[in-house]
Amino acid sequence: MNRLSSKLNYSLTRKRLQMTSKRFSKTKGYSKPVFMLPLISFISFLFCVESIPEGFEKTEHLPNAYVYSDTDLFINTNLNQGDDPKILFSENGEPFSGTRQILSKKDNTLVLEYTYQDGVLTLITTNGLNPHTGIESRGEFEYKNRKLVATRYFHPDNQIAHERLSSAYSDNGLHTWKEWYPNGQLKLEWNYDDNVIAQGLATSYDEEGNIVGQEIYEDGEIVRKIK
């Protein structure tokens, strides 16, 4: 069987996927660049609070001289059997729904934004360097049932640039990687397994939307070249 076609930039794209996977598999320090920050598990536990509702306890505080939070969140210390110990609460004692912003102390610019539904993290939005392009841009990290299911980076004009979807979005157990041109046209789409090995159909396009490459893969090798 032939190796993967260079039209799909498979080697480069696979490296990007492996880099992304590493970022979400290891906890990193707050001294890392902004785009590394979402890797810290439940980074919302970083900040001190001044007032604590009865029966609740402040979230763990890890000092940071550069950022602050606009919202105080709490954990419940009086759990009953079956209660979820990871639910975060607002000052009124209700599970928190809404956004929590992490801002720069230097100029009050937005660094991170966390979105919660009923006390559970559903989305992290970052402002920083896109690790794939090195360009300052927005990133989104979507969670379902506390698992990362989608990663998205955007061009500076907020057009989507890259998207990584976990198998939670598919019916075949595979993950999906997509790239877009700055004009919004889809550039590349391919599926891969847990080892970042191409499986199934992969298609690449030019900036006008014409298909310039299309193959079917099995275990990282072409089994059928369509175009």
C-alpha cells in the first residue's frame, strides 16, 4: 500500500494533533503561555474569596500575580450521599450557571473565560497564541460530562481556523480534524483513531471549495485513492 498523499499534509497535521493531545494530557504551570492555561484541571479553583457562605468552602487558591477573577465560586462541604463533590456554587449557595472571567491585572484584558451550567464546566475560551499558527487568536475548549470533546482555534477575524472533534461527536468511534482557509472555505477534513492514525475518508480543498485530494485510509495508509 502507498503511504499517505502529501496533498493532505498528513505528517504536519498529525504533529498538530499530537501536540494538542499532549497539551490536554498533562497539567502545566501558570508560568506557561496563555494557550497552555486550559490544560490545568478545573483552573477555576485558583482564586481566593473574602466571604464564604455557611456550609461552603473557598476553592483551592494557587497564587498568581498576573491575573484575577471577576467571580467567586465555592464547593459544598456538607455533601449528602450521592452529591457531586465537583459542583461549583455561587455566593447564594446555588450551583453556578454563567461565565467566570479571568482578567489581566496589568490592563484588565480578558485572558480566559469559563462557562458553567449547573455548576459544571462546559466551555473555556482563551485569548492568546494559536499553537498551530503562532498568531494571536481566540481558542475554545468544549466539555461534556467533564471530558474535553472539542477544541477550536480561530483566525484573527474570528473565522474558524482549526477544529478537533472527539469521538463523542461521531458514530464510528473516530475523531475528526478540520482546517479552514481565512476566507471561511473548508481546507481539510480527515478522521483518526486514538493513536492519531488516519482512518476512513480524508478530503482536501482549494480556496474556491474544489476537491484537490481525496483518499480512504486504513491504519494510516491509503487503501483507495479517489482523487
